[in-house]
Amino acid sequence: MNPDTATAQHPRERRRHVRHAYEGELHYRLTSLNRATAIDLSHQGASFCSDEPLESGQEIELFLINSSVKIMGEVRQRQPLADGRYRIGVEFDRAEQELIEVVIAAWNSQRP
């Protein structure tokens, strides 16, 4: 798959919004600030790789675009990866919708 294009949706995909490749560093905070590797971003959520096994239901702050944008959300899923890390899925708070649109537009404009 070409990371420069929006992620194609699987026929059984339940998401209503297209995921956009969002590879790079992000930060998140539960009680302290942590670094993670971003995977993708949509209007409803994001996924990233973390060394920490975050729990479903935890409130989380994500910091995107060089930590200049803070988005609130909730951990929805955790998937163990072969390298010992975890793929974390976060659903954004509905109140963050307008901010998410700005983030996606800014991210897409920075890509070649």
C-alpha cells in the first residue's frame, strides 16, 4: 500500500470515515507524557504503536503536528504486536470534530 494515499477501506470495515496514513511521531498523556509512533488518523480516531499496554476505556490526550495540537479521546482497543509493542486505537471525543478536520487538512497539505 502506498502510504501517501488514504488507506483503502476493507469491504467489512465498520468505520464511516477514511483513515489517512499518519506516520511519524506523536505524544500522548495519561498521567505522564509518552512518545509513540503514529499509524493513521481519521475524523473519528487514530491508531499508534506504543510500548505501553494501554487499557480500553482510558481517557487520553494525543498531541499531533509537532505537539502543537491536543486532541482528547478514549482508548478503544489494544492489539499486541510481534515486536512486543501494542497497536492502540483511540476514538476522539465528539467535541473535537472541527479540530480533527483542521489537523487532517494540515497533515495532507504537508505531504508531498
